[in-house]
Amino acid sequence: MIAELGNFALMLALALALVQASLPLLGAWRGNQRWIALARPAAAGQFVFVSAAFGCLLAAFAINDFSVAYVASNSNSMLPIYYRVAAVWGGHEGSLLLWVQILAGWTAAVAVFSRRLPAAMTARVLGVMAWISVGFLLFMLFTSNPFDRLLPAARDGRDLNPLLQDFGMIIHPPLLYMGYVGFSVAFAFAIAALLGGQLDAAWARWSRPWTLVAWAFLTLGIFMGSFWAYYELGWGGWWFWDAVENASFMPWLVGTALIHSLAVTEKRGSFKNWTVLLAIVAFSLSLLGTFLVRSGVLTSVHAFATDPRRGLFILVFLAIVIGGSLALYAWRAPSVGLGGRFALFSRESLLLLNNVLLLTAAATVLLGTLYPLLLDALDLGKISVGAPYFEAVFVPLMLPVLALMAAAPFVEWKTAELRPVLARVSRIGQASLLFGLAAWLGWKLTPAVAGSLMLAVWIVLGTALHLFQRVAAAGEGVSLGRHLGKQPLSYWGMLAAHAGVAVFVVGVTLVKGGEVSEDASLRVGDSIVSNGWRYSFTALEKVDGPNYIAARATFEVQGVDGRVLVLRPEKRYYTVQQMPMTEAAIDRGFTRDIYLSLGEPGKDGAWAVRVQSKPFVGWIWAGCLIIASGGLLAASDKRYRLARQGSVSPSAAEVRFNLESI
């Protein structure tokens, strides 16, 4: 009865979502306190029943209930238990249930942590989130039910896709969905503010910590997906500009603009229209990513569904959500006003330029992703838009963003003078330029690589200088430790995020500019020299896994310093799905990775082997982790906790806010 209980729980969750989506919104409109009060218990009940359904599906995988069609399609009795857990979201139906589960969790969290908000505002926010739940629950129950029965039951399952049988794919989808779905909170706050006509600094303050947490989780999800592709797919790359990769990257770009815009709206009362529009666009791009993955228009290792009916449902839902929210925005936006005024040269102006560049970058990625699909849909031919296009249009847009990152914090709010700003940043500019020239002329790096490293140094020096000047402003008699401890977490979050971007830029620049790759055909006893390392093929053995057989090679890798590494790449064959997989062997270091992958065997007994040396590739993911930590630090700022606890009124809290932190 596990499947039937899960199905019934989803129906009850839908019923509660309909109640939550209708009565609280009507109550907020008519001032009916009883209907408003239904929002929180309905959100809690919806979370309980969605969790019960998720637990039922988890139990079906744990006990190998192959009478459930979804379990039979994505699991196998030989599959280890931890991969059976990951198989819950390893296919279309289960990943959709995970989406709904996380959405219910976000909704319940808003219900719990928003008790100090006006009741009508809370009712509107929870009502908007409930309408999103209604759409996804209907989609799941009518087109993608994970509890559909398979009668008679299968003797065994078809197994989980071998690409997903990895620890990275256990945690990657939940992290990514936490970010995707988390933007629904910012979206709900924006729509609630439009419905209530209360587009002041308060709604930006309420939604900002939620947006920061969602953005941090999306950063972690993208990081985990990139890292998984690097070590699991066997090609050694970290980003392919795959359409589904782009589907997560676009809301990240808009979300980055959103958190900066929320800061300006909260602190200065400006960018009100901008902030609402960015909240709508960020969540709309998250829904677009869902459409791309589940509509059948894409063929990708990340895509789940090929059923056109599902794609049509999502497309209609997408049109309703995006079209309705933009129509509401068009109706309300003229009455919002421009907010606080600012001069042409001010921190607001630089942040506005930053947002325009980020939106333009997201638009170029969107164009490169959708244009081939549109041509194909109209029978106008098939084209492939790959890395050359994205790098040619995306990278130039990011260069001024990186330049602004270090300079903007030195510019005053509302109005600023150019000379004092230039005086502050001239030394770090000179130091960065000297470093770039040394990298170009002394280290013989290409101008592009040297220029990118110069920008990374510019960001690091600018971040350090800003911290130094804040410490120096403490004056005499104030201890350094005490003054540092008094800095708000939002300020430390800004420093961490900017420093993380610098680390990321160093990693990307050096791995793209200095990686060395070589292919060879080797037998046991053969060797190859690449980039100063000697790779000796010393042994080959057969290995039996739980649901695969593998050929495991042993390589001794000797460097110029005489140190010897032992690497053991594998070529696996998954017997149920009859699918070969490459398991690369990687020796990770602080400044380089040695990457070794095994290809197909030849008729003469020789094996195809690829050896790669990747300088500073680990800095890419280290930078992502630092960026995400910056978002979580900023979301943990004391002023948000004070606002939730009600110990400080919003007007008094605003006075105490440090206006220098973003």
C-alpha cells in the first residue's frame, strides 16, 4: 500500500495547497482575519503531506518495490542502498517530487520565520507560493505520477543511469533545487508587494535573506554539477555550455543582480522597479530551466523527459506564471515611483551598470540556448551553438563587471566625486597593472591570460584595501579585534564573495591558458611523456563491482622531481543497462591536477589513454565555495535576526544598519 498512500498524500497536499492559494489571498484583499490565519496551518499541512509522499517513494526504493513503475525504471536489486536513495530523484517523476518537496519546505520555513511580518503580507506571500505548488502538484498527479503501478510487477529494475551512480549526484540535485525553488520566495515577496501596493524598503528587507540563501544554494548546486562533470564524465572539462547547464546559470546571473538590487532598495530606497522585475525574471528563468529539462526539447545527460504532453503542460504553466506576473508588474509599476534619487557618479549608478551587464550576459546565454531550439522547432535547420559563441559574447561583458567589483565599494552613496575615488584606487590599480605586465613579459603568458590575472589581483587588492580602510576608521583607542568583530556579517559576506570571484577567475584563466592534454595508444609496459611527467602503464586487472565489471589499469606517474604517483583509472561496463563508463583517476594538488582516463581497447590489445595536466583547476571550485559562503554569511546578518525576533522595529533597525555593507 506504500504507493497508494503516497498518491493519497499528494492529493491531500493539493487540496491544502488550493486552500492556501485562495482563502488567505482573498482574506488579505477583504481584510478577513480568519481567512488570513489559514495561511500558516495550510502551509504546514502541505509540507507534512508532501513529506509523507516523498517518504513513501523513498521506502519503495529501499525495499525494491518493482510494482511501482518509476522504481522499476530507475533502480535494481544489485544497486547499493545509497544509490537507491539517489535514484529517488534520478528520473523525471522523482526529481519533480523533490522539487515539490523543497518548495513545500521553503513555504513552511517562510511560515515559521515570518511571524513578525504583517499578517496580510505573510498571507499574500504564502498564497503566491501555494499557487506555484498547485501547478506542480497538478503536473505531477496528471502527467508525471511517481506512484503509478506496473502490473504485473517487474522481476527486477532497469537500474539507475550509470552516469548518476556517483556521490556527486546524490547531493547535486537537492542543492540545485534549493536554489531554483528558493527564488520562488523572492518572487512571492515581489508579487505580494505588488498586490498590496507596498513597494517600500520593508519588503526588500524581508525578502533579502531568503534570496541570499537561495543564491548561495544555487551556487553550490552549480559547483557540484561542474565538479561531477569534471571527474565523472571522463573528458576532463569543467563547463561545456550545455543547454541544461545554461538553464541553471541564467537564474544565477539574474539572482546576482537581484541581491545587489535588493541591497540598494533596502538601504537607499532606490531601484524599486528594478528589484521587483529582477525577482520575477530570476524565478521565471528557474521555471524555464524546468521546461528545458522536462519538455523533451533537449537531449542531454541532465535532461529527464521526452514526453511532449509534459512539455505542453509546463509551457502553459510557464506562460501563466510569467505572463501574469509581468502583467501585474506593468499595472503596478507606474505607481511605484523611482525611489531615492542619485547622481550620475554614485554607488547606485555603478550598481545599476553592474545589473545591466549581468542581465545582458544572461540574455546572451538565453539567446545561445534557445535560438537553435527555435530554428529546429520551425524546421529551419539544425545549428549548434557552442563554446566559441558563449566565450566571444559572454566574456567581454564580464570584464567590466570584474573591474566594477573592486571599485564600487569606494564610491559614496547618492553622489560622489571622481578624484577621491581615483586617489583611493590608484595604487591598487598600479600594482595590478605591474602584476599583469610581469605575467605577460616576465612569465611569457599570453596577453589574455595576463589581463585576466591582473583583474583577479585588482579584485583581491581592492577587497583588502576596503577592509583596511574600515579598520583604520576605528580611530585610536579601539582594539583591532573588537573593531573587526563589530563589522556586520553582511560586510564579511561581501568580502568573501568578491574574494571567491577572484579565486575563481585565477582557476579558470590558468587552466584554460596552461592545460596540456595528450592522447596515446598504450599496452601494458608502454609509457608516454607529457608536460614533464612520465606515465608508465604497469598493470591491467579485472574488477567485479556490485552491478558492473571493470578493467582497472595501473599507471606509475613520475615527475621531474622524482616523485612517483600511482593512478588507477577504470573502464566500467554496467551489465543491466549494458552501458560503458569511464572512471578517471585524478591526483589533486594545490596548483595542479594530473588527470588520467582510459578509453576503449584496440584489436591489438592496446588501450586508448588520455593524460592531462590541469594547472590550478581546483581553484575554480574553491572559488565557488567561497562565493557561496559569502552569500550564507550575508544572510546570517544580525539585523535580519533582530527583525524576525521583533526586538527592533524596522524604522529603528534602519538607523542602525551599516550603510557601507552590501
